[in-house]
Amino acid sequence: MMPSNSATPAPVPLEELRRRIPEGELFAGKEWLWSPSPYILDAKLARELESMGHRLLQFAQACDLLYRQSVDGRQPSWIAELLDQGKPPEVVALGRDSAFRGQIARVIRPDLIVTEDGFSICELDQIPGGIGLTAWLNETYASFGFDVLGGSQGMLEGFSSVLPHGEIVVSEEASTYRPEMEWLASRLSQRKGSPDWKVTDASSREGWNGNVYRFFEMFDLPQVPCAEGLFHDAFEGRVSMTPPPKAQLEEKLWMALFWMAPLRDFWIRQLGERGMHSLQKWIPYTWVLDPTPLPHHAVYPRLDIQNWRELGTFSQKARDLIIKISGFDGRAWGARGVSLGSDLSRVEWESAIERALDEFPEHPYILQVFRHSILTDQSYYDAEGQVTVMKGRARLSPYFFVNEGKTSLGGLLATVCPADKKILHGMSDAVMVPAIAE
């Protein structure tokens, strides 16, 4: 929160923001709108973020356990089979290797919207971009007196707890984010007074040791020449690598598994009643778009239909539903692989359903209740450099860092999009800022 004994900070000048942009920029070729002040988050929701990190860590650990127990025969085999669909045998073997037993991603970033009922999770990103950008934004706005969530150094301290020193390996697929990672490595090294962090490209290489942060997706392994050697050295114990190479944990399918009635007892045992209640509030109801026919007497819960193609007959008002590709595909990040029913014609919606059902064996999709974000006012600099106000919708991306079994909030990146946008993501007409509590 803003300190009670200080005046509200003055707006951050546009020329000062531009002057402080690192020479190598932050996102390659990307632009956004600048704001004179941070996004303001309701104080109650800001407090809720503190518990969210712990709950999402519990959820990630439970997901890892459920998959492992399914592989071992202590839970139904269909769980692991579903999560492994479409993955090459070598990727499945990596995810099951005992060298990575019990390991999960140590940076947890949910993408959130604020609805009339509070937070709603759009996605749980295991390898999130924006770490360097959010660190820079927090430092910059804090230097002008804003009490940003996570503090001026929270992102840097959080990431250095995950990678105390070592290499950040960036693939060609993730090259957009390379500049921010280079700034991050440089800033961490500057703080420590020694070049202990560096960014490495994913080209072929022999011999790894020390600590590595994996900034590439598992689906992209054919385009990551260094992966085979890196994983081998991790097996041998010469490398400590995070996140672990567990493609099964990078699936949106987990949001559907969370809601499945046959698994309810498992989730309650692992999360507790309070944790279960929190996640039910945050995670929209989700189904797997599995084309396997149902028995004649059965229907899909909450939809009361027997066949997914019946979704195509829903009226546009009833189509507040969104289809997303689950993972292990280049379309599974950003706004790609997403179809919002209420924004599509009936023909387009039917086509999206058919595509999801046809691709199920190789690329499972989920169907999710679409929750609407509330409108917010965010100041920004227009093309003439004048301060104006956008009536927009915000996507909030808090970064939780896992260290010694506990989470800390390093910072929060707010992406405020024009009000007519329903699928919220980084774009040139969006404002990107850190956040403060009201």
C-alpha cells in the first residue's frame, strides 16, 4: 500500500520512462502504451494474492503427485495417458525420470482477471515471460515513490532465489523475451558485483554444469539443439535445472482434472477444504473436449448434453464458453489456439468444436466457462504525449517465486487492454504497468 505518511507520488514523466529503457530494449520488436502511474488493485484483492501463491504451490505439487501415482498404478491409468497424449516417447520418459522426482516449476505465474466476484485464473504459466520487464517496471516506478507490489527489488530477489547464479537458456521460439532476460542477468550481476548470471542461446553444446533456468517449451525440443546434452547432464547431477522437463505439468488439462468428481477426494486430501474452496473460486469450471461417446443415459456435467457437437446449437448468449488448446503446441501460448463462443458466428463456433474434437488424439483441448472482467480506468500517454484515460480490462500477472517450500510475491504485471477486447494479452494498444494496492 502507499505509505500513510507520504503524499501521492507525482506522475512518472513519459520522457523519463523512455530514457530509462535499457539499450537492448525489453521485448524484441514489441511496443505498448506507457502510463504515468501504476495499476491500482483493490486492497482486499492485494491481500488475497499473498495466499494465492501458497495455494498454487500446493496445486502444482498435487498435480505432480497425481501424475506420478497414475503412472505407478495408485491412481487410474487414464490420468497419465490423457496428459501424455500427443507427446513423443522421449518426452514422456523425461517427465517420468526419477532424476526430477518431486520437482515442479519454481516460478508460478497465473494470468488473472478481476470479475465481479474477485479473481479468475485464465492460465497457469510454467515458463512465463515478463520477468525482466516486471523487474524493470517495479524498479522504475518505485524510484518515483510508488509502493509497487513486491517492492522495487522483489522480482530480482525472487529470481535470484530460483537461480542463485548460472545460465538462462533461451530458445529461438522465445527470442522475443531474450532482451528482458539479458537485462535481468545484467542487473543481477550488477547488484552482486560479479558476472554470475548470463543468457545462453539454445545452440548445440557439450558439457553443462552449475545452475540452469530453462526458458524454452518442451514442445519445441526439435528446435533446441542443446536440450539433449543439457538433460543428460541434469540426469548425471552435473546441472541443477529449473523448471524440470515435465511436459505433463505444462498442460491446461489440469484445470479440467481439478473439477472432475472422481478426483475430488484426492484434491481435498492434498489441498484441504480451504485450499479446495479457494481454487474452486479462482479456476473456472472446465471440461476436456474428449470425443469418446457417452453412455445413452449420461450427460456432461453442467451442460446437460450428450455430444459435444450439441454445443454448436447453443445460442450466442449461451456461448459464454471458451475453447483452448491444452499444451505441447506452439498455439498453446498467447491468444493462439483460443476460440470464444460468444464472439464467433455459429459456423465459426461449430468449426472450432470440430477442430478440437478432430485434434484430440494429438492435441487435447479444454472447454471452459468464460468469466467477464470488470472495467477499469487506467491513465496512459497518447500519441501526442498527453495523459488520457483508457476504459479498459486488465489481465494481472503476479509472479510467485518458490524457495524452500514457500512462495513470495515478486511483483505483478498489469496489462490493461481496450474495453472492447475480451481475450486479454500483450498488444500495442495495451498499457503495461506494475501495480500498487489501493
